[in-house]
Amino acid sequence: MKPSLWRAVLVSLAACVLPIAAHAQLDGCNAALSAAAYPGAAEPDTAKLTCDLQRARLIRDQATRYYGGEPDSLVEIIDTASPSGAAYVYDVVDQNGTLSLDARSVPDGKGMRCRLRVTLPDDTARSLNTLLATAADPQLPDYGPREVITVNPDGSRNVRLVIDSHDVITRADTPAGVRQFSRHAGSDDPVSRLNNLVIGFANVSPAWDCKAS
């Protein structure tokens, strides 16, 4: 084979392999960062948060390709791996004091594309604003511990560390400014409660509109 033809084949192979490699690197980012040697305890969590924000951005960009422009949201929650296999983007938007939810599914490959656009009830909106105020606490970590907390009938808690984390990434416009968080779906703190409030409301809503991709 002529050298010029070899070069063309190599360029074509590289064009095919690089996106796959980049995707694999992103999927394995957390494990790689966990094994990295950092001098301080806070630095690995900062690196893991950066990785999760990159993953969230890819999901958000895919949602934009499917559904159009992004809303200017008060809260954005990205569930990276729902039980259905799809990711979900949840945007809470403040429209002159009225909070509305714009939720979109982001299937992995072909699958149903579902969207929910609905106004939040007053009690849900009040709870969300309360949790936003709590999320402004500077003592609240940006990257939460990967653990599942269960509450026993006597009020005590069991804590179990998680190896394979179901990550939920949140951007919240709190009274102290915009903050970004990453949590395991089974954790329990003000950020997790904020996530669960929005996702739980969406899960029981009958107003989803689904179409085949």
C-alpha cells in the first residue's frame, strides 16, 4: 500500500477512535481521579466534582440538541442514570415569582424522548425556596460523600458507603450565589432533598409528553 494511502487510513481510524476514547475517558473519570495521589483531602473531591460537571454538560448539550434552547433556570438538576437507562435534565424556572418545571429525558441512543412542562404547586415552590436557602450554607460540601443513609424506626441511621455511585449533579441559584453540587442519589442532605423534591414531583406528574426518537 502506498504511504499516502496508509496515512489516509490512519487518519480515518484516528477520527473514529478519538470520540470513543474521549467518551470512555469521561465515563472512567471518577475512578481515575479517585486513584490519583493528591496531597490534601479536599482536592480529590474538587477534581471529582469537575469530572461530574463535565458529564453533566454533555447530557445538557444532548438535551439541547433534542429539545432546543436551554431555559434560564433557578435550579438545574441532571440525573445521570435513571432506572429507565435514560438521563434526565430538570430545570426549575422563575417566571415573575411563579416557579415552573421543564424536565426532559435524554435517552442513551434510541429511545423515548419525554418532556414535562408544568407549574409547581405553591407548597412545592415554598419547600424548594426553603431548601435553596439551606443550600447556601458554606459548610455544605460541593461534592458529597458517596453513601446511602437509611433511617431506622427508632430514628437512628445506617450509613453504607457506595462504590458504584448513581450521580445527580445540581446547579442552584441560592441566596448566597450560584453553587454547583454532586450527590449520590441515595444520600440525605439539603441538596439531596432539593433533588428529590423536584424529581419526585416530576415522577408522579401525569403531564409528560413522550415521543419515539
